[in-house]
Amino acid sequence: MKPNTIKPFAITATTLGHPRKLHTPITILNISEGKDVIAARVNAMWDTGAEICLISKTLAELLRIKFNEPLPGSGVFGNGRTVVGIAYVSLIGNGTLVDTYAAIVDSTSPSGEYSFIIGMDFIRKGTLAISSSMIDTTLSFTIPSPEPIDFTKLNEFAEGAKAYLPLSSERENICPVCGGKALELLIQKND
């Protein structure tokens, strides 16, 4: 049931305004139940800050995914118990299954907006682009990746109005005064 190659597919989602979080509908299958395939259509948040995909405990239970019992843990909000588990899930695209692992967590969204987080382990299998205009935001994703999108080559920029930065490099002391390339932000003084 697991194909060797992924048929190309793409999605685009657009919304008016500028949401705090970007989420889209997604279909998740649990094919580990043998002949019974269990599916759920839920909202998933696209999160480039998450190293792996995350699935809520409630959704994992709905999909009949087996996971470990709650274990003691501590975090920002103090000591407590947290669900620990890993699920092997498949996301559907153009009739093919894209497999990934998802860590099972107690909750993915305190507000209940989404029950799955799409992390970098899935995003890096394709290309993700997020664009904003004055009135809307657009998210586009495709698998497999086409040629890399280089916005510095797509537009006519004056010399000095474009920069090439290191991606996911080790932390460095990059200082514009020292000649290092960096995105420049100005923090204005509040009077």
C-alpha cells in the first residue's frame, strides 16, 4: 500500500487578512489496523518551528493509534503528566500516501483550532511558500520540490537591496557593522 514514488501534487490556501497561525484541512489515515483503514479530516497547522509533526491525544484515540501512558514531566507551566508516543501516519496527496512520523502530545491547540501540526520532517519533503499582500495571505505547498524558488532572481532589485543568507547554520555573531550578511530590522525608540 506504500508507493515507492510520490505523484506530484500541490495545494494553495488563501485567506483575507493576516492570521496568527496558518492552518488548512488535512486527511490523515491510520493504515496499521490491517484491513480497516481509519481516516479523519481535521485542521492542521503549518509550523516551520516544529522539527517533527505532532498529533493530539484526542485525534490519536479517534484514529485508534496505540501510544504509551502519560508520564511525569515538567515544562513552562510546572510539573504534570504528559502523553508520550510516536505514530506512523500517512497524509493523502493526489492519490498517493506521504508517510511521516508524528509525536503524540496531550494537546496541539489550546483553542481547539487544529489537532495536527505539520512539522519540518514533512515540509522538507516538498516546497512551502507563504506570501502576504496588504489584504490577504497565501500558503502554497508542493511535493516533490521544483527548482528552488529564489526571489532575489525573480525581481529586479537594485544592488544592495538583496542578500544571500546562511540557512540553518550554527549560531554566529552576525553583525552588519562587521560586514556579515543579515536581515536588518530597526527597533524604534518609544517616546
